[in-house]
Amino acid sequence: MNRCTHVFLACLLAAMGMAPLTPPALAQTGETVKPNIRQFPKLARRGELVIVTPPDVALDGKADRLSPGIRIRDANNNLVLSGTLVNVKLPVRYLRDNTGLLQQIWVLNAEEARQKMPGEDGGGILNNIRSMFETTPASDDGNTPYDKLPPYK
């Protein structure tokens, strides 16, 4: 009995000694926190997603499928399961895997949904890819010296 009392007092003193080391509780100020704007991969496209019955979804009104290893991040950047988002219209950013299935999805918060993302003005990624391969045909009448020919890109 005496030993138990000493152990109890030792634990109590140790806890009291640790009390100054714990951080104080922060008061809630009522300030609204501006949502965090995430950085998405450059190839991430924008769309509107409705999960019908996992893995079947509707992306921009067209039938699509989720990949077996789908990662869905909600507006707070937490991982969520596809079954929790059934029949809800969501503004999203997404990436596809090499088979064409949806591999990664980010549900946009209000600030991200309002923001224009690069490549969204008139064609986006597809126009960027086309512009990389477009070349003007070289004009050669057969008499152009080699050093005057247009350079190869």
C-alpha cells in the first residue's frame, strides 16, 4: 500500500513537471481561413465528375471509368473513397493512366474552381501539343545552299 502511494505521487509530480512543456491552447478567433490553392500537375485536366456506381462515372456528361488504384483527394486534400461521393456533381482536376482510366482526381475547393488554370483558354493541352509539332514547310527551289536552309526543330 505504501509503495503504491509513492508510485502515484511520483507519477503526479512527473506530470506536473511536464505541464509547462505542453503548448498552450490557441483561442479561436473567428477569422475565416482562405482555402489553400494547390499546385496541380501540368497535364491535369479540368472537368465535372459525377460518380454513378464505382468504378463507373460520368465525366463532363460522358461515361468513363475509375482505375483500380484511383486516388481521390477532396477539397481539403484528404484521401476519400469513391463510394462516399456517389451522385454528387464535383468540379475536379484529373489525370489518366496509360490505359485511359481515371487515375488521380482532385476535388476543387471554391477558390480553385473560380481560378483559371493555365491551358484552359481555347483547347488547353491539346493545342499546346499541336503547336510543338507544327512546322512551316521549308521552301526550297533546289538551288538553295545548304547553310541557307531553314533549321530543323
